[in-house]
Amino acid sequence: MLDSIRKRQRTLLTIITIVVIVAFAWFYNPASMRRAGGPSGAIGKLNGRTITVGDIQKVERSIQLAYSLGMHDLLESLTTEGRTRDDQFLSFAWNLLLLRDEANQLQVVPTADQIRNAEKALPQFQTNNQFDPAKYQAFLDNALKPNGFTAADLDDVVADNLRFAGVTQLVKDSSPLPESMFKQQYEQLNQKVSLAVIRFKRADFQPSIQVSDAEVQKYYDQHKDTILSPEKRKVELVSFLLSDDQKKLPEAEKVGAKKPLAEQADSFAQAALQNPSAFEQTAKEKGYQVVQSEPFTVQQPDKVLSQDPALAHEAFDLTKDNPVSDVTERPDGFYVMKLTDIEPSHPLTLAQSRDQIVATIKEEKAQAAIQAKAKEVLAKIDADMKKGVSFVQAAENAGCKPETPEPFSIIDPGKNDQLARFMAMNGVELDPHETSKLLSDQDSSLIIHLIGKEPIDEQKYAEFKKTDYAQENSRYEKIAIREWLRVELQKAGRPPIFGQGATG
């Protein structure tokens, strides 16, 4: 597992996006129940045993309780997949079942005393930093019982949190952030570099490119089965959004503001899922506005979906048999949509696709011309550099005028922010006097040569390490935990709706 973590080290220090669960009473929606055949319906296999809807429901009930007890690490770390709330809840439940299995194998089994002591230490039950039995009893009477929970349910959630803490601590202890990796990342971001850049602009190659009718016909004949119009869809959308003032709230306060919206969205979704044909009527009865889209493609969403591209992708996940979506959570609220029409893609005629084909052939020819020119230039440069000629002089001898920007760092690029972003996105990491392969940008292709690096300020690095290492190590640990989950899920089995790819 640690080898796998090391292989992904380039991404280990990036900021990860974690799904924040807005918890409230939720039961598996009717559409999901029908698809799985009711509570006893099988969802998939985990470590060889069949997992049913009922198994998932039992776990999902604990989400509300865990959230109210402030067990955010448990909820966030075990929610690794899903665009919709239903899929996120399934992801959490499945991962928790896996965690229980792994905890047993690793002998991380909370005792009754450990569970009791952990409950007494919960902030909700404290007065002057001491366990307050009255607060504990009030929580049982006012929070648990009205929502159908018992003291045993509290014990179960606390036990799960202890399992999570124990197992993840083992992962953390086995994979601390190496100081060498931390320093390497600092150097990549802060070390100033001197570059020479040869740029091949696509526009310089395109004017001379000609495309004959015969080439267009040949391309069409070879690809006509895949030259299709894009599928179009129409949807109806009901939104449950924060007000403009609420959108400006800090994230912690936004969660509370979104809770009533989530409850409204969930209530509406349940009714709509039970009777999709009455989607508009249900919305009208509940006082919600229904917005209808025009036909749109996934690449060009209708204006009613343009606020978030994920909504268009969600629309293309719907089917005629299951036209109503789950509640979809986005930063500013919740959405429920219904698929109303599908305009299937269809083959395009030669006349309809001619402009598209000409543009594609021109692009292919331009790129081929650039690659040929770059190969020729690099061969000449390499020959000259073997004679002791500098890269810049060798490039000029080959007929190119390389750009030589002022030394800059990725984190402080100055006027070179576009080049710095390009290098970061393409993972350009060069040693002094090393030359990159040909890299494609939006309108050009580049060859980047590293002339040299300036040494970092060791004192500034020491100060940075002192203030930031703990935070970066915490991020590393979180990604290590997700990597551990990914590996264990590959072995144990994942819900079929998520396929067999990587987690997260």
C-alpha cells in the first residue's frame, strides 16, 4: 500500500476537495429501493458477503447522529465518491462496512470501557471540562429518542469513530510525510529558474495547409460511423438555494443555513420519485417554481444549468425509466431535476460535417508539421550542444529565436504566470541543462530548456517548515487514508454503481 502512496507523491501535497455532508433524517429513496428490489435487495458484495439495501440503511441512519456529535473526520474521510447525496451516502456506508471488517482484522476492537469513556469525553456532555450526566441524559431524551435512536445507537456510532481513529492512526504512523518530499515540493514552488523556451505557434503553420475534397471524402468514409450530432436533452429543474446574503456566510454557517433547504429538497424529491409524472404538480402544491430548459448538450448546457456544469452531467445520467434525479448538492444549495425529452444523436451527412472535418484535418496536419519541425530543430540543437554550444545559441543556429524570461518561481512568477501555470499543469520538472519534450498548449507547442536554478534561501525554508510542515503532513495523512481505502476497496469489492476504478 505504501508503494502505491509513493507512486502518487506528486499529488499528495495538493489540496483535496472533500465532500461535506449536510446531515438530516434520510432513508433510501423509493427509486433506489425499486432498482435494488426493496430492503432485502442485493447491492453488491464486500469481502465475499452480499450487502443489501437494508444493510446500507442501517449504516446511513448513523450519519445524522455522527454529524450531531461532531464526528466530521469520520464522515468526510469515508465519503469518497458520488455527485448526488444518495451516492455520497452509499459511499460512506460502504466504506464504513469495509472499515469495520478491516478493524477486526487489525484487532482494533473497542471495548465497552473504551466506548463509555469516549462518550463521556464528547464535548456535548461536558460542563467545566467534566462529564455531565444530566447533559448526557438530556441528549438521550431530546435528541436520540425523538429521532428513533437509542443509547445503543450512540454506542455503535462512538465505536465506529474509535475504529476509524484506531485504523487511521495505524495508516498515519506507517506513512508520515517524508521531509525530503516536503523540501522537494518547496523547491519546486519557490526555487527560481532560468529558462529558454522555443515556441511553435500553430497559426504560423496553418495558412499553408490545404485540404482537398478527396481528403474530406476519405476522412468521412473512414469515420462516418462516429461523426454524429450531439445528443440533446430537456429537463425541468426545481432549485432550493441560499439567499444572496446567505451565500456570503462563512462555510461553517452556510452548513446550518443549508439544512432547512436540504430537508425541503429531500421531501420534494421523495414525492417526485414516487410519481415522476406529477413532477410539476407536486412542485406547484409545495410552492416551488419549476424551470424548463431548452434542448442542450452536455458540452453546451442550457442557461438554467449554466451556473454549474455538474448539473448538465447529472441530466445526462437520467433515463426514461428513472427520469427524476436524486437531490444534487452544490455550493449554493440543492437541485432536483426531471428528464422530459431526449433528442438522440444521429449520423451527420458529408455536407453537415464538412466544416468540422476540414478543421480536424487542418489541426492534424498543423500538429504533424510542428512535430516534424521540432524534431528537426532538436536534432540540430543536440548536435551543437555536444560541441559545447549553449542551448540558446544552438537554437538560434537552428533558425529559432528562443524566449528567455527573467528568472521566476512557480509561486512568484511575475510576468510569467501563464508559463508557470503551463509548467505546473504539465508537470514540467527538469534538471539544469535538461530539455523537455514537445508540449502542446492551446494555440502553440513548446520546448522548454532549463538553463539553471537559483539556490533556495535555507533560512526561509526553515521558517516555512516550522510553520507549515504539520499542516502539509495532515494533508498527506488524509490522502494516505484515502489511498489505503482505495487499495482495500479494490480487494474487498465496491458498489457496482461506482464501477471498479479508483476511489475519490
